[in-house]
Amino acid sequence: MLFLKINRAATQPIIRWPTSYKPQTLLPPHRIPAPTPTSVSLMKRLFLPLLGASLLALNACSSSTTEGNGNDTASKSGVTTDSATTAMPAGAASPENQPAMAGSNKSEGGDPNGPTAPHANDAEFMMSAAHSDQNEIQLSKMALAKGVSETAKTYANQMITDHTKSSANLKPIAAKAGVTLPTDMDADHKAMAPQMEKLSGKAFEEKYIQQMVADHQKTANTLKAHQQMTKDAQLQGWITTTLPVVEGHLKMASTDANMKM
């Protein structure tokens, strides 16, 4: 038993060991017995499972934290997306319902990203231009015999006049380059003609105006594209003169088509 005696003067406890107590002394390091193989094996069996369980628990906590953060982010993103979707009217995402860019007008000059007729060189371009003139001339002659409205008749007569003049102005340029211009429609319009022949009146007029829009868009795109390619000064001059006429036809057809919708 341990007895404590208080030294009142020093206010520090004085430890007195019982006479029968003999404090044990620690063994010096060189006399500490080495662990036996049996004790080492036992320590491994006890320690390794504990270490594995600790690592699994730590990994589970980390995964739970990451999943929780991901859910929070997804939740916030979901709120933003839902709000945007709610605010947009139905069909607003469609390209045709988007506002036009400043300075852009598809009904004037055609769609710059639309198709073009073949124009790999000047000869091919002039062949395509002549076919385009014949497409508009012959479909317009058909329109005059199909009982269309006075507005459509006026438009058809102007197509015949303007495209006949266009071909006449192109012919000497083509002759100088050794190119013989075609005097008939291209293959696509030849295939289309029998179907249009079966129509009359309003049905024909709607199809005719739609075709005029598509044809003049393609022609305007081809003129603009080849204007950047050709080195022939006379052909450049013909394109410069013809392009505004084609753009005027396109605007007229587009306006008429929109009025009928």
C-alpha cells in the first residue's frame, strides 16, 4: 500500500513506499526476449483482418461522400434545366422558330448553306446556269396553261422573259469558251414534269410556287459560289448582272408562298 505524507512547508507530497514493496526494474534492451514465430503469426492473424476492415470502412465513407456531392450537383442542375424548359414555349427550339440573325434574309439571295448546282469549272457552271433557265421557262409555260391565279400568271410571264434574256446573254460567253448550252430542263425537272402535268388550278399553283422558291435559292447559291471561283471577266460580269434578278424572283416567290400558308 502506498502512503502519502504531505509536507505542509513545501506543499509537495512526499511518496513513501511500504517496507515490504520492492519496485520492479525494467529489463535492459539487450535482455528483452525476441518474439517467437508463433507470436508473430498470431499478431499477423489478428492485425491483418483489422487493417482490411478499416480500409473497407474508409473506402465506403469516401464513396458515400462523393455520391452525395454528385446528387447535390445533379439536383441543382435539374432545377436549372427544368426552369429553362418551362420558360420556353413549345416548338421554340426548332430552327425555323429561331429569330433571324441581323442582316440575314433567306428569301433574298438564297440560303448560303443550301445546295448548289454543279460548278466545278466555268464550263460546268454555264451548263448548270442554262439548265436553270430552262427549268424556270418551261415550268412557267406549263403554269400559264393550268388555270392559276392572275398573280401566278404575272410571275410566270416574268420568269419566261427574264430567264430567256439570261440565256441569250450567256450564250456568246459560252461560245467563246467552246461550250454548247443545253436547251432543255435538267434530269430532275424532267422527272418532275409528268407529276405536275397531272395537277391544275390551286394544287398546281402551290406546287409551282414552292418549286420556284427551291429553284431560285439553289440558283442564287450557285451564282454566289462560282463568282468567288471564276477568273473569266466576262462570266464575272454576267453573274453580277444576273444575281440580282434571281434574288428578285426568289423574293417574289417566297412572299407568294408565305401568303398561301
